[in-house]
Amino acid sequence: MKTLIFLGFGLALAFGGFALAETEEVELLTDVQLTEEYQQDLLDRLNHLHNHGPVPASLEGLEHPICGTGTVLEATLHQDRFSPAFKAAVTDDPREPSLTLSYGSPEGYFLLHYVINGTDAIYSPLTDTLYGGDGIPDYINKVAEIADSVWEFEINVIGFPAPPSDGPYDSDPRYDIYILNLGSSYYGATYNETPISNQQYTSTIKLDNDYNFAPYNEFNGDPRDFNRRLDAVRVTMAHEFNHSIQFGMDWSEYELDPGGYARIPFWEMSAVFMEELMYDDINDYYGYIMAYLRQPWKGLRFFLPGDLFPYGAGIFPIFLWEQLGDSTITRKFWERARDKGVGFHFVKAIDEILLEGSDSTYGLRDAMNDFAVWNVFTGSRASRAPAGFGYSERANYPTMPDSVFFRFEEYPVNYYWDTVAFYFAAKRPEIMSTNYIDFRNVSLVSDSFTFYFSYPTNYPISQDSSAKWNISLIGLPLDGVSAGVVNSAQFLGPIASGYKVPDHFDYLRIIAVPSVASTRITETNYTAKYNYAFFVVDTVAPGDTLYVFSHPFPNPFIMGGADDEVTFQTRTPVTEINAGELQITIFNAAGEKVRELPFSPLEGQYLVSTWDLKNESGNDVAAGVYLAYMRLKFYDNRPEVIQKYKLVVFK
């Protein structure tokens, strides 16, 4: 299979000067004014987390339960900002003292608090068969063992530091886990407790008492049900314990939204990654992936309490793990962010760790673009992933929906930023995100398919002039089966660069994937939409008669479908090309002649011929690849024109 080759063309356009040099800069909000609406929503989310209220409006429509840690963190951050009425209403969960039973985990890491009666009663509270009936419900025995194994994995295998002990503040130094009937929108939550420094907190974890929701209650009443409930405990514990580590390393790694929300997307991505790393066969995170794939123009810094996007973006560290072969990658990110001191440094930490591990050849912007390409080859497209691209479990992931792609079928294409803003305003990329530009029928470009890209330097103040772009081009071969072909390049400046795709007639689709990234973190570049221009040109000049044929259509051809023949047609009227004699010959992949077609003018306009997918004997041809050899001889002694087209026939 051919590769896509990039050829740089310095096409000078009047786009202004070059972009500013990238700098490490953090300009984030340190204070906000909380509206009554926000305070009420936070109170409603807390009450629902504690199972004291209905699902709040901001969480309605969730396709999957979530983690409550962000909501808890917001309550901590805003405790001095609440109006008196709300401050009085926001209290700790009053049920903890009512959990009168406790059990120490076998390895001594945890102390579990639970009850066997009432609304907070654990799952199957009277079952006590393990360890000869030790007086402890089997469910608690297993939760404790799971918690210990999570500690062993994340601390002793991955190498995270243990969360700080609350020993100085509590009579028992073991880490507390409270098992309660949480609101229906939540798996669990990690609660920060006592501040140790401006980067460290002690914490506790709350787990749901029975996980009585799909898919974990699918065997309700069946013996298999016990282990399915424990599967929910496994992924929740791996997730929440990672949050307890984060509170102990650097709880200041958050961004404060102007509306009050504490944005912690990288907390959630890291925690989802721990789920998959430790419990590869449970795959709870599959339920979140579509939330990312259906809106990839949202940046990785995006976070709202009722949006599953940051959980779906957990495939980003999974991508890095599989791409780099390093299961400790998120630990390294957190260590670097912590070492940079108080504040949000996670994006810069990612870039630095990636560059250091690659001799400065592979940074955040490169990773973002490869990540964007991997996400094309999921679900129904998984089998077409090129070598070196694609998740190991990509066939089980959902397929990126067609609605994501900007689709073009006619050429040339010219889209400048003002036009893009009009047509694709809602899908222009935010920082650390991507777009997908899908060129169909690329064989209609008669000579060479060249994709040009540029962006304006006169960004509005709300955008980031240090943003850097990478672009990949994906070629999907005509046969609809073969693996795609990918090549990519960095794009450094506003001067439009052209990327030429050789032998573009071999491809059914060419997908351009521009992604934008920056380590310059400001509040204003969080949700800014980044404008750019792109266009596809055909290098044949208007009126040039060297290329007089349109590509045959439909191609590929599906026998038994809506079309019953392949059509060949000239690009210009007969009176303009003054044709003399024209011949079309069809050959099979072995070079054997299959059919010779008659060619005649159509009402004095365009030369048209059709092939009914039969050979010279009148029999249907087999599925496969065919070559159409088109030869035009002019009456006025101009050189004859010969063009060849590949045809793919499916049955």
C-alpha cells in the first residue's frame, strides 16, 4: 500500500505575521461570584449524592452514573463564598455516625464502615459463608479484599505515593471507606477531609451499598449477581482510590470555571485509566467513550458535572499507555504537576514528560494528533486501522458517528475562517481537540489532490496565539476493506502549506485531521473556538484538455444495489474537446481483457458510456478490482489522451 506523502508548498497568503512563541503561562481565575442558581445546583447535587434529594436538573439525562468527587471538591472550594443561607444548608453527610459496623481489611490498609439494616444496608447482608462463617458478611469480606488489591496495585505496582494517613487527626490511621446508599447518579465519591498543606489533603471514600443499576444488576437473584455487584466495586474502588492519591499529591490541580464549577478532567481521565489498567475485563468505561467520540471538538480541559465527556476522554491516557508502552504514564504526569507547585500545571506536565521520554521529538501536540487518528479506527472501522494505529480493544469501542465529520463531495473546496465560522461554528475545535474533514469522491479531482491549510494570526483576545496545529491525512482505499494509510506533519505558521496525496485515485475517502494544542494555559483559551482555513485544489488549469474524463461512477459498485451500471463521462462538452475516436476497455486484476465499450455523444453534449458489469460473453463479472483504460484520439492531430481508472466491484 502506498503512503501519503506531504510536499510543502510555501503559498504566501495575506494572513499577517507569524504566531507568537509558545510560553509557559498560567492565568486562571482565583475567585468567582457564585450565583444563587449555581449554589442551588451544587446543593442539589450534594443532596442527591447523599441520597437526600432527586436527580438535579444538571444531572438529568445521564447515560451512565458518574463520580461525585468534583461536586465534593466544589463544596470545599466555595465554603467561604456561599451566601449565609446556602452555607447553612451545605453540611457533611450526616449518616456516617450511623454506620455502626466496621471491618479492617486483611492487609490493614482500610477500615470499612457499613450496616446490614435500613436504606444503607449492604448487598446481601445476611450471606456469611466465607472463611468458615467469620461473622462478617461475604460482601464486606470481598470489598475489603478488593480495596487491598487496589492499594497494592496503584501504590506498589504503579508506584503512586500512598494517600496521607489521617492518623494525626483520627484515632485509627487506616483509610476509611464508608458504604452508603448513594444517589442513583453516582458510583462513589472521594471526600477531602483535613488539609495538610496547600497541595495535600487527607481523604475518605464513599462507595454505593449495592450497585443496583445496569449492567451490574443484570443477574438480580441469580448466583452470578454477587460477582457482578463486586465488578462495580472493583472499578469504583480503582477509580476513587486514584482520587485519594490525587488529593494526597496535589489537590490544587483544578481549574475554576467562571460559573463556579471545579474542572478536574485530568483527575477523571487518570482514574478511568486505573479502572482499565487494573480490571481489563470489566470495561465499565466503554459506556463513556461515545460521550467523547461524538464531540471531539471539545478540548480535553472541558468539564461539567453532568457531562460524561471527561470520563470518555479516559481513552486519552489509554492511548498513551498503548502508544508508549508505559503503564506508569499518569503517575509521571501527576508527579511532574505536583513538583511544579500550587496551581494547574497538568497540561505542561504532560508535554514535558512526553518530550523527555522521546528526546524532544514527541510532545503533547504530536500525541493529540495521533490520538485523533486512533479514534477514527474504532467500532466498525477498527479493521481498517493502519499498522501502529489503534487501540487493542478498538473493535469493542463505539464507532465515531458520521455527524462528527465535515463532509465534502465536490471540488475545488475553499473554506476560510469566516466561512468555517458560518458553516461549522459549533464544531470548530477548542484547545486540545480536533476536527475531521472528510473528502469523498476524491477521484473527481482529475490531476492531483492537494490539501492546503492555514490559520489567522489576528486571533481575538479570547484565543491563544501560541496554539500549534498538527495535521494528519488518512486515505481509505477504494475496496472498502484494506487498512487506511496515514501520514502527518506539524504546522507551525500562518503561511498556507500544501500536502499532496499521490495516486489519490486509489482512495475512496481522504480524511484531514487537524488538531490544536498549547501548553499556555489561560482562562480565556478554555472554550475559545479556533478558526482555520482549508482548501483542496486541482492542479489542472481551467480549459486544459489533458484530463477530459470524469471518474466513473458509482465506484465502488455494489451489484444488486440501486445502480445497475457504471457510467463514464467526459468532463467538458463534446464541442469543446472536439473528440474524434474514443475507446474504453475494461481489464481484470490479472490484466485480461473483460469488455470493450461503445462510446457515443449524448445529444451533442457530453460523451457518455455505460458498463453493465458483464463480460464480452454477456455474463456477470466477479467481484474484484478492474481497470478502465480510456483512450481519446482527436481529429485535429493533437496528442491522444489516455487515462486509467480503478473500479471496485462488490457483491
